[in-house]
Amino acid sequence: MKLQPRTKDAYRLFHEGILAFARAEQAGIRVDLPYCEEKKAELTTRIKDLESQVLNSKFGRHWAHSSGKVNLRSNYQLAHFLYDVKKFSPAKTTASGKGSVDDEALSALRIPEVDKILEMRKLLKVRDTYLDAFLREQVRGVIHPFFNLHLVRTFRSSSDSPNFQNIPKRDKESMKICRRALYPRQGHRFVAMDFSGIEVRMACVYTQDERLIHDTLHGDMHRDMAKELYCLDQLDKHISGEAVMRQGAKNGFVFPQFYGDYYGNCANSLLKWAERAQLRDGTPCLVHLHDQGLVLLDGAGKVKAASKFYDHVQQIEDSFWNERYRTYTKWKDQTWEDYQKNGYIDMYTGFRCGGVMNKKDVTNYPFQGTAFHCLLWTFIEIDRRMREEHWDSRPVSQIHDEVTLDTAPEEFAHVVPTIRDIACKALPEAWEWINVPLEVEVEATEVNASWGADKEFLTEI
């Protein structure tokens, strides 16, 4: 697949983007080197303790008896022991049909020793991939990560030396450990601006689906779908057990559907979320689904059969695309037909995507690419204002839909409204085809606080 700037404006966007990223790379981010060394030693101790617990358990002794010398880091050994020796049923399989040993599959087994192996994996990655990278790449206590514009198929950026965009975010402990190592310049604070739902807003722009536009701007799509999927009359996201169901609908159905997944995988994911959810009266979500006749539970409360739930999700998937978002579906079909005829698709930002793509790529790349181009334009404009107005503050990183600035306290009250104005007003004025409002969330750390410190959500400034 090729990404070609079809217009001068498209070429200029990447040209100016590369220069703006280069200035962010040059600025860099301060690293707490003693912390990295101390944390590595602490993680090494924890890893050794976990290894000892597994090896000295009944589980570990059986593994040693069946395989000889145990290598807890060998996926081949682990898969052989779990599925060939212990005869556990895999939660998912690889492309070759063998039992998977990825984190999701292993977590589903709910074996204490396997959970310890997963914990060990996580800590090894934090120590060897992230903290080591900070120490290896720092120059006089500062890292200067590269941000690239030419390597990612979805037209987003990438990062290396170190890979700043791959720092853990989902696992809170890993994120905290890594981000705790990173600091602004002395006397400064981090300010992060994140576009809110930028990809779905670009989907609104391209498809012009009125229901999607309404749900994005005024509704709660994730709540609505959770109510349908879990057969609820009401759902309050402020109640923790019900919030899990909304999160399950968001991550287990809505997002996968928009990115081309199908009901079978969605149903499986939704059931996993249901294991942790409960109704406001305390009824476990799985029990509720059992009462609805959608799943059959065994004596331990685990799902024994779920074919009716899968049929239920399939019906909702059909309604999702053929009723709720039928205009979106028509756009997908027409865009795929145009690509098959022409061999390319054009984006509103002036880029042409050509080459071999499947339907999922053809109908998602315009949203993903255009969303990133919105962020890139914003990053360039922030960088331009910084230089024209001679800020001491400066953008230092870009991760997905977020820009982070190393901000001087005396400029704080000017920088925050400026970046809001650039993202929400100047950008739509520059690109008139953006016909839905854009929103950003802005957060800031305290002065001299690490990137891992609790951030203040800014609404007034």
C-alpha cells in the first residue's frame, strides 16, 4: 500500500510536520536516571520471587517432571505443558490451530501459577523494554525520541529510540512505573491535550450518517449498546458494576464493530466483561444473562453454554449496521466499490491511498489517517505559535491523539487556551470540510511533577 500526497497542501503537511517533530525531538524529555536504576533492581527482585513461587509449586514441579529443565520464558514449553500435558482447554487458538499463550488466553485459564507468569512477563517488559531504553537512549539525562511520519500503514506516526508511543497505558502499574521516570525541565510542568473521539468524528465527516452524528455529539452510544447487549432496562455509568457493562459494550462490541470484527469475537469478549459486572441490585451480570435465557451456568457460576447469547449478539450486529447506522453501511459499500474500480481512495486531507487493501482497510484508513492529520496540523500550529511568540514552553511528544507540552508556569494561562483554540477553532476554519465540532481534553501535572503524577483535568482555562 502506498500513501501519496496528491496535493501541495498534503505534501506541505508532512514537510512541516517532520520539521515540527524534529524540534520536539531536539527538546527532549528529562529522565530520572537514579530512579530507573533503583526500579530495575526492585523489579529484578520481584521477578526472581515470582519465578521461585512458580518453580516450587506443585504446578512447577509437574512441569519440571514432564519437560526436564523449566524455562518460564519459553512460550513453546508453556503451551506444551498447559495443553498437551495438563490438557487444559485453550481459551483461543493460534492461526495453526494450537492453543494460544498470549496474555488474554492465559488470563482466561485462571490458574494462580499462570497468573504469576503473566505478572513476571509484565515486569520483565517494563524492566527490559522501557526502563532499559530510557537508560540506553538518554544523553546527559534527557531522551530525544524520534517521531516518524512514513512507517505506519494507517498513516499515523511512529516512534523509536526509544519508542515513546509504546509506553504502557492499559496496565496502570506498568504505566505508572514508566511515566514516573520522565520529567519536564526544572520548574516546568507537563500539559497534555487529547482530542476527544477524533476518529469517530472523522467517520461522521466522511459518512454523514445522521444517527452517528447525533450519537457522537449528543448521545451515549456505549450505554445504548450495553443496554441492548446485556438486556437492561436502564444503565448508570456512575454505578461501578454497571459501568463495567458500558465499558464491555465499548471495547467488546462498538469499537471492534467499527474496526471490522464480527459478532462471534464480540460475544466472546462481552462474556468476559460480564464476569466482572453486576447490576445495581448486586446481581452478577452472568446470572442476569442466565435469567434472560441467554447463557447456561455451571455449579461454579461459569458459562457452560452460550449459543443463544451468540445468536443475540448476531441479531444486534445486524441491527447495528442495517438499521442504526445504515447510512454508514451504504458509505462503506460505495467506498469499497470505488476502490475496486479505481485501485485507490482519496482522503479529504489531500492524500491518496493505493495498493492492495482489504475492505476493512479501505473503510477505516480514511478515518484513522484523517484523524492523525488533524492532530499533526494542530501539532504544527502549536509549534509555529511557540516560535512566533517566543514561548519558553514547547511541545515534546505526540502519542496517538495526544500532544504533550513542557510548559513554563508563567505561560500556563496563555498556553492552555491557545492550544484549545488551535484544535477546536483554527483547525475547522482551515479545513472547512470538518463539519462536526471538535473537542479536546486538557490535563496538567503540578510543577516539577513526573509524567506519572496525578494530573489535574482543566475545564476553566
